[in-house]
Amino acid sequence: MTVNEKQIDTSCRVPLLVLFGGAALWLVVGSLLALAASLTFHMPDKFGDCSWITYGHLQPAADDALLYGFCIPAGLGVALWIFARLGQTPLRGALVPVVAAHLWNLGVLVGLVGIFAGDSTGFAWLEFPRGGSALLFFSYLLIALWALMNFSGRREGGTFPSHWFLVAALFLFPWVYSTANILLVGWPVRGVVQAVVAWWAGNNLVFLWTSLAGLGASFYFLPKMSGRPLHSYFYALFAFWTLLIFGSMRGVPVGAPVPAWLPALSAMNSLFLIVPVIAITVIGWKTVRDATGPECKGGSYCMIEFGFVAFLLSALLLVTSACPHFSRITQFTWFGTAQTQLQLYGFFAITMFGAIYYILPRAVGIEFAFPKLIRVQHWFAILGVAIFVVALVVGGVEQGLKLQDPRVAFADSTKTMLPFLRASTTGLLCIVIANLMFALNVFLMIAAWKWSVAKTVFAFVISPLSKTEVKA
């Protein structure tokens, strides 16, 4: 590692510790809330005496803790570091993103408290009340502005595919989040438009933003770790624009009670997602094929590879669900939940795990306290995602077939899901264990860094004065 790279990593140290530390905390909170929400299907009377922890409170809080608590701050931290590394420019004014990261964590806390207090907006993925949303929006602008300033001040004049995807993600969130909150919360529209805006915003936040940020990180780390250059800039540029175009104009369900052209346009764009998926598959395969980098044994490289494959599978599930004949079966089932979990956790979260495990030791200068837990966490995360997604996909299809059968009562079709829901709870339990391992490593690294800083300050305070200082 060159001296310049050490200076760059050091300049990002404190913002990354705050962003990644908060992300690890909210990841654990969100997974525990999701596990509690899943248990309500098996033990509906367990939380019957507490109205504020019913499924209607637990599941939105778990979803928002995962998206806003973990995914977005983790993606912002990785983007800050990648911009600094690719641009060969240290991060300046690190105090601003540190303050913004603390404000972000405060916004997530206010939003979750608002959901449990009954102040939710009622729109999926946009449940946070106004106070929490305002804090998130303001703090995001500060972090994104500092990332873009670092990008514009890069020493290298050219750009890389990671730049395209990450810069697009930085611009996408404030546009979508502000538009959705203005039209749904601030000055709400009425009627059909309200539902369309909510579907559009949810799709752009959950699918498109995570796709752009996650692929931007993958296109940086896969070539770096595999020892091979990214296969084709032309393919990457083609994938970028097609993903941006087709991915941003979808989200309306096929059977939605809206003008027919809206679900048709959404389904068409969902089907056209197969175009960037094919291009991304070619890029990934030809980049890691015959790689000379580390073997895939559960470390950062293996995590990012798995996340890349999970994105392709998630996109294929999305394309499949847009087919009219198949969507009639799955549109009112757990199939969509499986696809969302595969996108957010199987793809994005595990990709961020690999990136954070690579970045933090270089930025902090301290190794993780339990490096063997990284491999164990990786396999627990993969096992949890596999059990959860497969159970809900298979169960959703079976439930949808029974819903289509007029001879089957509705109650019987819902009972069909109970074994699959039990299996999905087992998957969530594995995910909770994996998240606890990740948080343990991150928190211990933060504690070790703070202890080293405290020892340095203490040694400086008690050090004897120099002769010059004594004479003065």
C-alpha cells in the first residue's frame, strides 16, 4: 500500500466508523424486529397485551430499520471511500459527514419511535413521520454533497463504472424521497395518483437505489480482488443506462385498480430489465473467470461474489413476477416479500458486509478482533437467505394456486403457508445470528480505536515537558 493510499484511508476513518457503526446497530435492531414480527404468525397471542408491538408496527419498523438504518448509511460510507480511492484524493472536512451521520441515526430513531407510537404515514417504505424524514433528508444531502465534492476534486480526469452507478445513486435518493414525501405527506395528492406515487417511490428506493449503489461497489471490488480488469466499459455503460431507464419506471402491480396503461407500462419495464441483467451477468462472469485473486472461502471476496449472484436472482424473480400469467398467481402472496428480502439482504447487505470487511481494517489500522467469525457469519447469512427466500417463493406459489382454485376456501389457502412461514422464521433466526457476528466485529473495532485514541491522549498529557517549554 502506498503512502498516499494510507493518507486517503486515514482521512475517511472517523466518518466511516460512525456510518458503519450506526448501520451495524440498526441492522441488528431491524433483524430482531423482523424475527418478532414473524413470530406473530406462529404465536398470535404472544404480544396480544401490547398493542404497540403488533405485526402492523413490527414489520414496517423492521423494513425501515433495514433500508434506512443499514442499507443507505452503509452504501454512503462505501461510496465515500471509493470516491476517495479512485480519485486519489483524501476526504476533506470530515467533521461534516460525521455530524451528518449522527443526525441520520437520530432521524432513524425518531422515525422508528413514530411508527411504534402510531404516527406512521401508512405508505410502505415511507412510514417515517415528518420529523424523522426531514432529518434523514437533510443529513443525506450533507453526506452526498461531501462525496460529490470529493468526486469533483479527483486527480484522475476520467471516470470508472463505479463512479457512474454511485453518483446516480447519490442523486436518486433525494429526488425520490423528497418527491414522495411532498406528494404523500406534505401536500398529499388524492385518489389514484397517491397509490401510484407510493408504488413508484417504493420501487426506486428498494430496488433501483440499492441496485445502483450495490453494483457500483461490486464493479470496484470484483476487479480489485480478482486481479482482473472489469470486462468491458461498453457493457457497463449499456447496463447502467438500461437499468436506470427500465428500473425507474416500474413498481405498479399488474392487478392494481388504476388505469390499465400504468400496470402495462410497469410490467413492460420490468420485463425489459432482462436486458441490463444479461449485460451485468456477462460483465461479472468474464471479470471473475480465471481470477488470480483470493479463493472464495467466506471472506470479503466471497461475500461480494455471492451478493452479485443474489442480485441476478432477485432481478430474475422481479422479471418473472411481471409476466401476467405468473403475476395472477403470486400478486397477493409472499412471493414479493421473498424477492424484496433477496434484494435488500441477499444482494445489498451481504455486498456491504464484504466491502466493510475490506475497508475498515485499512481505514482504522486495526484488524478485526474475531476474524474467524467473518467466515462463520458469511455462511450463516447465506443459509438464512436461502431458507427464507426458498420457503416464501415455494409457499407463495402454492398459496397463489390455491387462491386461484374456487374449490379451496380462503382460510385453507392461508393455512397452506404455515409450514413455509415456520421455515422462513428459521431463516430469519440464522440472519439474526449473522448480523450479531457482524455487529460484534464492528463494535469491537470501534472500541479498540477509541481505546487507542484515549491512550495516545493520556500519554500526551502526562508526558514530561521539553526543556524549551520548561524555560518558557
